[in-house]
Amino acid sequence: MSNPIRNNLIIIELKDEIDLSSFQCESKELNEFLHEKSRFNEKNLISKVYVYYHIKSKKVVGFITLSNYMLRLAESKRFSIQKVPAALIGRIAIDNEYRGHNLGRDLILFARGRCNYIKDFIGCRLLVVEVKKADPIIKYLNSFGFELLHQSKGFDILGFDLLI
């Protein structure tokens, strides 16, 4: 049974006419990014910003960013090359008012779909996320097939293999 909250929601590219001012999530850093830097990143091709948009209220209820990434693996049994082309989920957030409806799942599946599409045009083996060590989102990402690929100082890099 589908969640009725999704009936008026669509995932679209960030456009100039979309008002971002009402978006508030638990992270000050993510709020600041969306309000102050997302349009700059979009216009300068630093990252592609997709918003989960409520059609009737014209409110952004979530967002995700995607950009190119090169994962450097010095010693990997899984990959025969040291530099693996990837797409990066740089940021993902859901508005406080819409938390608890599993909308983050929709954004992750959307990102996987986009990457499955682009891999036919450019090299893109993985969808990756850099996560602070011991962040609770790690378990959530594991439920979507993301696996630990690399550990660095303070961060874990999780990846979803697009070849599967």
C-alpha cells in the first residue's frame, strides 16, 4: 500500500523559481548548504541538486546532491584497478515536517536510478557516500546494499556496485 503523503510529491532538478526558504532539517550544515550554496553548486556544475517537491504547497521536503567522484583504492581485492569511477551522494536531507515517512529511501533509489542510467554513457561503477565514522546512517545505507569500501581518518566510504 502506497503512502498517501507521496501523492503530491515529485523529485525534480533544482530550478531558480523553487523557493528553498521553508526547508529545515535537523542539520544546520545541510540547511545552510541548501539555502546558501546549492544554487551556486548547480550553476557551476559542482553538483547536481535534486529536490523532493510538494506540488500543491510548492515546498521542498527533501533534497539530494550527486556529483562525480574517483575512489582511490590502494589495495583492493574487489577491484582490479586503483581508481574506480563513481558518483557521489554528497548531501541528502528530509525536512523535519516530513521525517518518518521513509522519503530518504525514495531519494536514494532515485540516485541509484540516475546512476544506472548514466553508466551506459560514461564510466560509473559505484554510487558512493562518505560518512562520518559511527554515523547511524551507515546501517540505513547498508539496508540499500551499500557496503564499506574504504576507511580513512574520520570517514568511511560506502558504495553500491552499479555492475550488479
